[in-house]
Amino acid sequence: MNEFYVYLYRNPMKCPEVRAKMRGVNHWAYGKTPYNKGVPMTSEQRAKLRAAFTGEKHPGYGKPCSDERRAAISKATTGIKKSTTINMRKPRRVVACPHCGKAGGANNMPRWHFDNCKEFA
């Protein structure tokens, strides 16, 4: 048997066709809640993670950023307002129902107001 096919048999996720079949709904973990969702880490777990990625164990340790890269990052971020995504989001258009006077976002208001308003009936 060809060595490449033996390799793919032993490492099926290296094959693009197999990887494509395992995406989304076909993946075994699709739709399942992780066992540790919402469980805060203990102080021991935090200390263990911190120790695992500090100093020489960090992937970027000893790899200095070149001056060209620093200049490119500085140029790209100069003039950009550093704020949260909520503050950067476009303001939503607010409309008011003529029947009950309730105000809300223009996209969702027609669902319960205007022609569908309780006061209108």
C-alpha cells in the first residue's frame, strides 16, 4: 500500500475531504454545550496556565518585533479611536408608534406596533 494512504488512514484530519465532512452539523460536538461552560477556573488552574505560558515557554519569547513591523503597526493604528465596539456601532434609527407612542428600533417595531399594535385594534 502507498505510504501516503497509510499516512492519511492514520491521520484522517490531514485529508481535506475528511475535514470538510467534519464541519458544522456533521461534527460530533455540534450543538453540544461544553462540560465546563460557565464554571470559573480555580486559582490553582489559573496559576498552572500562567506558569505554562510565561518566560521561555511563551510562543513569542525571544522573537523581537522588527522596526519595519513596528512602523507598519503604528501607521495602521494611528488616528483610530480606541474604544469598545458598542461605542463604535452606528446609532440605530428610532421610530415611535402612532397608536401607543412607544419608541424603539426601526427594524423590530413593525413586529408589534404600527398595524399590529394592541391600541390599534
